[in-house]
Amino acid sequence: MLHRKSNVPFSGTKEQEQALLKVIQELKDEKGALMPILQKAQDIYGYLPEEVQKIISDETGIPMEKIYGVATFYSQFSLSPKGKYRISVCLGTACYVKGSGDIYDKLMEKLGISGGECTPDGKFSLDACRCVGACGLAPVMMVNDDVYGRLTVDDIDDILAKYE
């Protein structure tokens, strides 16, 4: 699966870079250091853009291909920033059967982004998930920690308006 470059420009700070370099110095000589370095880098930046992967590669000597491979293999890592409002639509069986795929499609259309992406203003990001444990409310989506259930595509505009 190819990942497109994020539509949100990288805006790392010197403080973030210093924090990352400190983490790398502390961990780089340990066996299996890449995972904890990537985890800390994501904690610092909120995601793992190419620019951050390059710093990790330059400082550890680990090839970019390996870093990218690990970052894309594990679902805990994100190559795109997350929005201020993280929208997650359940595409698990109960929700999907009741129309969550249509809701997900409508959100992509309204926000002008694909799943896994963030709007250029950094306000919304969109992801699919497999189950939020609210099958009785299917179809379900979450905006940060707010759960919305028994949705139809007609509900999307009103929900998004709450976060504008």
C-alpha cells in the first residue's frame, strides 16, 4: 500500500527536534531500539512524517526503508497528522450492515479527504475502525471521545457543525 505525502505541511519545532535527538541518543545503542524510538517520536510529533523518519535514519544509521516499513506495518503509527477533531467511523460488521460505509463515504466527500488523512486546516482527520463496542447503536462514529450512534448520512452535516 503506497502512502501519499500528507496534505498538511510539516511544522516541527526546534524543541520537538531536540526532544527527538535526546530520545535517539538515549536509546540508539539498545537492541531493538527502533520501536521505542518511533513510539517516542510519535508522542513528540503526534505522527511520523518523512522528515522525522529522516532524522531517525540519520541519527541511528537505520535505512529509511526499514523505518518506513516498521512505521507502516504497525497500526499504532500514523504517517499523517491527526486533526484537532479525530473522526473514526466503525466499519465492523454490525455497523457496516447498517450503513456505516455510506457514512464514511459521505464524510470523505464533505471533508475533501480520504481515510487516514487530515484536512489542510488541521481541524478534522478521518479514520475507519473495526469496532467501538457499541454494536447496539449501529452505525456508530466517534469524534474524539464523543460517540454518535444510529446514524444516517443526513446526520453528518449537523454533527460536523458542532465542531466548526
